[in-house]
Amino acid sequence: MGTIISLPEITQKDDAKAHKYPFQLSIQTMEFLQASIFYTAFNDISTAQYIHIDGKLNEIEKIFTDKMYDKKTYDECWEFLNKYNEVFKKGAFQSVIISLNSHWDWYIRKLSKFIEFSRDHIVSPELDKKQISALSRISNFSIAHQLKILSEVTGVKLDIDSKDIENLKEMSRVRNLGLHNRWETDEKYMLLSGRTDIKLGEIRYVEIGEINLWHSILIKTLGETCRKVATKYVKAPAYQ
């Protein structure tokens, strides 16, 4: 049976100063962002503790060989894991970046659909064909560009620090390395990032400090975008 995730319940009063839908999106996205980091950290720490208990590694081997691999394949996987141990050991939080970006993309895509709907009911800036197309494809762009599109199509000013924008750009660049280049720096990354402390072709590891920084900026950006859009379109009809 499939899983459908319902949005948080929020009651919107007749005299509300903001539409509830952007806040529903924002709250759920915030919850997923927080859970993504905790889930990875919890698994990393608990696994490290568990496998050092006497006999537990043998128990894990039995589960794998009973349900997934034969013994030969299981041993081969350990061989590969040991061969690239440095990459896997340092890369525990790499996948979190993809997860954070995925939840943000879900949020921005849902928010853009709400804006498209609301523009038919609330006075908004006139858009040319290029802007209309950009709004419909907003998840294809970098976060910095997405924020520019949101501001243009709604006519609201988003108060987001330029330093935060630069950090979000770096997060997007790192995500792209993970999705398309197994985390190895390429010419495009080196050019756009301006990094001089890492060489072309090196693995771009993600540090926990970066995760926490990007997470905090995403939370701030969620709050700013949902609040401004919800206020702008408070008089739009109910939307789900």
C-alpha cells in the first residue's frame, strides 16, 4: 500500500493576515529537513556503536546472507568497502545534502503552484512568456535563481542576506557534484566556487559544520518565503 503524506492541519480564520497553505508547506519541509540530519547522524553513531559489540557483526552477516547476498557476494562487498574506506568513512553526511535539496525542491515546486493559482485571483505583476515559463519550471533552477523568480512573479521583496545566498549557491554546487560526478570536483565547480584549498578531481567532502550552516539558512529562507507569499495571497481561495 502506498504512502501519502498529509500536510499539517492549520485553521485559517476569516480575519487571517496570511494564507495557511504556504505555512503548511513550510512547516512540513522544516520537519523533513530536521529529520534528515538526525536520521543520518543517528544511524552513523548507532551503527558504529553496535558493530563493536561482540558477536553483532556475525549477526549482521547472517541477516545479509539470509535475505540479500550469498556469502561470496557479501565478502566481495566488504572488499570493495575496505578498498574505498576513506571515501565512505568521510562521506557519512554527503547524502544529507541531496536530501536537504530534495525537500527544498518539493517545497518550492508546491509553492510555485500555489502562486500560479493565486495570481488568477490576486493582483500580481504582469509576466512575459519567459517569466511564466520560469515559474512553471522553477525546480530546475538553483535556489538563488528560484528566489529571484519568486520575487519577480509575486512582486514581494525577499529579505535574504547576500552571504546566505552565496552559501546556498555552494550547497547547490555540492549537491550537483554528488548527483552527477560522485562528489569529485570538476571544472565547473572549481570555476564557480573559487575554491583554492581543493584540487580538481578531489572528493568534495561535506563537514557537519556545513550541514548545520546550510540547514539553518534553509530554515530562515523557508520562513521568509512562506511568510511573504502567504501574506501577499491571503485573500486567495482555499488551496490544497
